[in-house]
Amino acid sequence: MELETVVPPEEGEGEGGGADGEMPEYLELHGGREDDISASSQPEPPPRNIKPLVFGLLIAFLGYLLGKIF
């Protein structure tokens, strides 16, 4: 059995090279803007009912401290 040697493409050749003046493939798919890729992964703002949650945690913590003291 003979093995065939595969030579990797040199820098600037092949897909996604970018050195030959063409846009890389991932930029072509997103309209040529790099910030489009990360725009969909922005965190959502916290919900409006965060105050009751913080208040409840504060009450629980104070109850825990009072239980340890007395």
C-alpha cells in the first residue's frame, strides 16, 4: 500500500486566505461586518423584579445571622 503525501496550502492560498484581497468566508456570510457575529450574543438586561429578590435574600441573610447569634 502506498501513502499519498498531502501538502498544506501555503500562506495566502486556499479558503479564507484574506491575503489575496478577498474577504474571508465568515465575513462574506455576515455582510462583511465583524461586529455582526458578536451582536447576537449580547447579554439581556436583568428583569425588572430584581428588587424583591434582593430584599428576600437580605431578609434570609439577616435571619441566618440572628440564628447564629441567639
